[in-house]
Amino acid sequence: MVAPLSQPQFCPWCGTPLAYEKHEHEPRFETLADKARERGEDPPPLPKRVEDILSGDSHVGACPGCRTVSHVIGHHAPAS
């Protein structure tokens, strides 16, 4: 079995090799939970394993080939 790469290596749109940079982001489920709390709602907590899967590493890169800016989030499967 091959170990997963630490960051993406290619543009997802055209396949050009691309040097991605680490990009900090707030996982979408956290943003949605904060907005619900602002409305006075109390969203149910997600199971820890679901949060771990959805809280992947974020990378951003501008492709010189197709001139597209890509924001890629690498989700990690739980260890079995």
C-alpha cells in the first residue's frame, strides 16, 4: 500500500503539475453550527469520527495551465 501524499500535486481541472500552498480554513460544519447559534438554535454535535473526516488539510494553488485557482481539501479516512 502506498502512503498518501502530504499535499495535492496536480491541477484537478487540467492535470498540470501544481505547487499547492497550505491554506488555513474553518471546516464548513463549524461555520454552519456558528450561524445556527447566532439564530438561537442549538445544533446537535457531530460524532468525533465525522468531524475528523470533514476537517481535512486545506491547500490552494493557481494553475498556470488553465489559469484556475483551486482550493483543495484533503479528507482523511479513519484508521482501521
